[in-house]
Amino acid sequence: MSGQADVLTEGRVKRGDAGDGAPLGARVSRIDGMAKIRGAATYALEHRPAEMAHAVLVGSTIAAGKLRRLLDTSAAAAPGVRLILTADTMPDLRPVTNWLGVRGDKPYRALTHTITFQGQHIAAVVADTLEQATEAARLLKAEYDIAPAIADLDDSKVGPGTEVDAVAMAWGDADAALEAAPVKLQQEYATPREYNVPIEPHGLIAAWEGADRLTVWEPSQWIAFMTRTYAELFDLPFENVRLISPYIGGGFGSKAFVYPYGAIAAQAAKQLGRPVKLAVTRPQTFTAFGGRAETRQKVALGATRDGKLLAIRHRGLNETSVTDTWVERCGEVAALMYATPNFSSKHRVVPVNTVTPSALRAPGENPSAWAIESAIDELAYEVGLDPLEIRLRNYADHDHHADKPWSTRQLREAFAAGAERFGWSKRNPAPRSMRNGHHLIGWGVAAGMYPMRRTAGQAMVRILGDGGVEVVSAAIDMGQGTYTILAQTAAEALGVPVERVTVRLGDSTLPLAPVAGGSQLAGLMTGAVHKAALAARDELIGLGLNDPKSPFRDRQANTLPVADGRINGMEFGAFLQALGRDRIECLRDTFAENGISSDDPFKNYATITTMRAPTDGEVSVHSWCAHFIEVKVDEDFGTVRVSRVVSALDCGRIYNPKLAESQWKGGIIMGIGQALLEEGIVDPRNGRVINNNLGDYLIATNADIPEIEVISVGVPDPHASVLGGKGVGELPIVGVAPAIANAVFHATGKRIRDLPITLEKLIG
């Protein structure tokens, strides 16, 4: 496996990178960085198995109806074409188990005659070359029976949807308290469709060995789950499927599942008896899988005249597909951020003709913060309070929904540190009161949170005969730095320099790991590696004391120090060679530490059924942040630029500040894009995504981003993870968009309640 070999040869830290302190917590540069810079890191679609054919997808050009027939005569006869899969020729596959552990009772159909959204796969053409497959796919002609379609939530045909009882929350009597409140505020806030658009396209290479062994090279955030899905689709034992994903070029939640195109490619490879590569094109990424659902939220606040909250009533909804249900939990932040004696939140899902939405960085929390943090800012102006003061005045000292104390909540500290560094005290409170030439200056603040979901991890640690250390796991690194922090963890536990540790990840044949999602991977995998490394250290000492060949036999344990890659001054490699051993190997998991049953460990790795909720236990466990943002608005043209960002974040113990800061800044940048640029535009006539490319679907570039300062205010939280870290990756995007909108209001006096904030909305 070339990807793993690259890590073993390139993935060593230069001496000195770890600093003078303990390895874990040092600013170590990414150990996979040099392989990526030199082009030696092989991504999934860069593999070149012999005799590889190429598959190209064909999408529907209608949003609803039936595929009457597909005329493929000329396509089938085109040069190099080996196979055309359609709803008539693609066989039914076996039912699969979803991420909640429920296996379906109907065959899996990757291609069907029923069309429910524009761009839905209707065929795949497989040829010897990509060019041949692309040209043949162009020759396919579809005939449809067209049915009425619902383009989006603004469509006149849209229905009321269905209330999702499972996410409703309430305490006190919000309606009565609102009616009696001296100050009332009610507004509606909206977010558009947003898309994941990672730089690495989706796709896979599938290759069979005979009829019962399948190898898949595919970027994956959840190797155990995806491996099981392929195994179930083709009625294979789990161990007969190998999924390889050592490097991932971004995912943001979109690379955790097997999508229909994966089943199509694997079936094509099986039928042809040769490897098949299927790369989803950039326009197809807008329909091959779902992004963040369009949302609407109505927030009503009741307060005293001095700004003390008496009630919050929240009503949210999101679009979903007509075939499946996706819930964007918009009440999450509204329920937890502020203290109120009366609260009510309900949520509905509304079917439209779209691909089923899915996870995009901080699903639920992100749009929830957009609404509540905008509303609380509006309340501040209504009662004449500073926007920071009203947040502190309504600070929640415990989780009111679960009625439990916080594990740790350094949000006051985040507000204080961010405000001081930003210079918030110098803010003139009046809208349109701060300017620089023809630019209106605005300062805004907003808070964010992300729940700590906890799962057990598994890892193997080896002390090798050459004195090196190897960490092995099916966990993945999609850019967040897993390779590096696991090397640091093993180095600290074993007392070896970080540069002596190599890490192998991203292969289903390695010890299994749960999903890299929900900002839990760092916490759960550092815990597993730490435990395995300590076990290897104990075994090393035990051999030193008890092995007949040991030069230290019969000494007391405390006379065998382990440090700097040596036991009692003797290098690990020389010691193992003296014993006639080539390695020490320890496999450990953290089921017990996370309070999770290990009766069926596979559930832990291939479902979320054993994942502990943030309130599972005596405390409520979350990460927290506060964003302070400055904008400059051109008074003549209405253009908005973010000119300064200071964010303070509580993510518990930080395993590597360099990597954590990079994650924080990345999330903030995505938040800037969400606030000012990102918007899926749908043609109301036919449900087509109009801007399905990176020329028209705008994301933030370097020119859009100012200097970003991030401050860690966290303290170790043993309730969150074995080593005290809390979620890092998804937290920083939460609250960025409302902080920008609040700053825009301060600059202009105009409140924007539907994202993105564009010049048309400001000057219209």
C-alpha cells in the first residue's frame, strides 16, 4: 500500500520540532506534510491498478418523474465502451445497515426509473479511457415522463412538512412568559443550501480478486462503516473487503458514507473483471451527495427592560428530500447558550426535490447559532445594552435543558480574553458611528458551542527491533493532523523522541476506529494510543525484570527508567535484540474509560449506537467559543469585507497548538464564506442547481481573509476524553456568520436575516 509506505518513509518529525517540553502539547509540524509537499502522498484516485477502466456518471435533467427509456445504441457502439449500467441492467444489491444500526429490508438500488431530483444518477458508462467514457456518456439520450417538482422552500407547492418530536425541547411555559414579557422580539432567520466542495473530488477505484474479495481505494471519514456497507451490498464477509484511505483532501462530513456511485463502480468492476475508477466531477458533487440543508427559523425572545431573558421560543425547519429524512437540528445552540426559565423549541422537515442533505461542518449547531446569536444581538439594541454585556447578563451557569452542571465552560473567559485583545471597550455603540473614509466600520460579537460526543477507540502500538515505535489504526487523517498527534501521544507515553514514531492509518485491515466526525477523533484516538503505549511500556519493563536474557533481570521496577528511547540507559532496539525479539506489540481500546459496553465492539466502529451524548453522565460536556469581528462596508457600493477577527475558544487540553490553531482558523474562514459568499442557487422552474461549479458557487479565498487571531482559554476536561481534550474541528465555524451580520448592522444600521449578506440586500 503506497500511501502507508509514504508515511513510514516520510512521516518522521525533525528533531527539535517538538520543543523542549513534553511531546504532547508541543507545536509539532505535521508529520505527513513533507510527503504532501513532495507529491509522495498517494490519494485514493491516484492509484493505478493494471487494466483499470473508467466510469462516467450520467445525471437526470428533470427533478421529478419517471425515466421512460434510455437510448444507448450509439453510446454502446462508441470506441472503448465496455459496459453501460442503467436501471434495467444494474442488479439489485443486498440491503445495508444504516449508521443507526438498522438494516434495511429492501434491495439496494443505485439506479432507478423514479426520478426525485435533478442530477440523480440514471446511468454509468464504462470505457477503457476517461475520454472514451465521457464522450459515450454524452451520446446517451433520456426520455422522461415529467411530474411536478418542488424546487426549494420558496416553491408555492411546498407543504407544511412533518414535526420531528425527537428534537423538541421545552421547560417552563414559554408562550405565557412571552405574552407577559415587558420586552418582546420576534424575527425569522434563514440560511440557504450550502455545499461541502472539498478540494479532493469524491470517487473511488474498485478492484475484485475473484468473486469474493473486493478492494476499494476511496477517501473515507469512516472506514469501518463504509467497509461494512460494501460487504453487505455484495454479500461478503467484512474481512473480504479492504478499504484503503491513507490521505483525504477534505471532507467536512461528506466522506463518511457509501453513496450510489460507489455501488455502481464496484458493480461495474465485478461485471467487467477489471478495476474501475469513478471520479465524481465538480458539477456532480452538488447532486451526488447532500450538503447543508436550507433552513428557516423563527425566534421569539421575551425579556425584562434591563435585558434579562424571560423566555425563548424557537421554531425551525429544514428542507429534506422526498425519499429520506435529514434533520438539521436548529434548536441546539438556542437551548444551551443562555439562561432562561422558559424555553420551547420545535422543528419540522419539509420534503423538496433535492438530493438528501447531509453533514457539513457543525450540522445543526451552525444554523442554530446563526438565529439565536442574531436575535440576542437584536435584543441588546432593543433594550440599550452592549451586545457583550447582554450575553454576560444571561450567562447560563449550567445546562438548563438537561439540568446538569457543565463539565467545564470557559465561555466567560473566552468573552474576556477576546474582548480585551480585540479592544471591544473602544466600540462606539451607535450604528453608523465608526468609519474610515468611505468605509463604515462595524464591530460584532457572537458565541458558539459544539457538543462532545464520545466513542471508544482502538489502537495498536509496537516497539520495533530497530528502536522505533509504530502506531497503527484504521482511524483517518483528512487534514486535521491525526498522524501527528498520535505520534506525539505515543512518544510521551513511551518516553521516546517524536521523530522515532511512525504512524499508519486509513486501512480497514488495521485495528478499527469510529467515525471521524462530531469532533471526537482526536480525543478518542489519543486515549486509545496512550493506553496501548503505556501497555507496551509496561511490557518492556516486565521483560527487563523477568526475561532470562535480560541484562536487568531481578531488579526492582523503579530501577528501570524508560526515557529518550532507552530502558535503563539501553536503547530499545539493542534491548530487544538482546532478548531475541523483533518487537513488542500491544492492542488496546477505551471501552471501559468511555463507559461503553464491549459486548459487540463492531457496533462501536460501524454505527453510532454506542456513542455517548454530551449529557450522558453527571455533567454536560461541550466546547465553547466567542468571536469578535470587524467589518468594513463600502458606503457607496455596499460591499462587505471582514477586516479583523479575534476568536477565543475553549477546547479543553490542546494536544498540538499549531494544528489546533490551523483548525480554528479553517473553521472561521468557512464561516466567513458562509456569511458573505456561499449560496446554492436553484432554478425554480426545474430544481437545477445553477451555480454547480467553483466559478459560480463562491467560497472564501485568500483575498477575502484578514489576519485571524485565535486564543485558547480551555482547561483539561477529563469528562470529555481520556487525556482531557474537547472537540476542536467543528466548533470554530459556529457563531462566525452572526458575528459578521451583527458587525454589519453596527456598521450600517441594516439588519440582514437571510444569508449570505450581499450588496443587493444592503443597498436594496
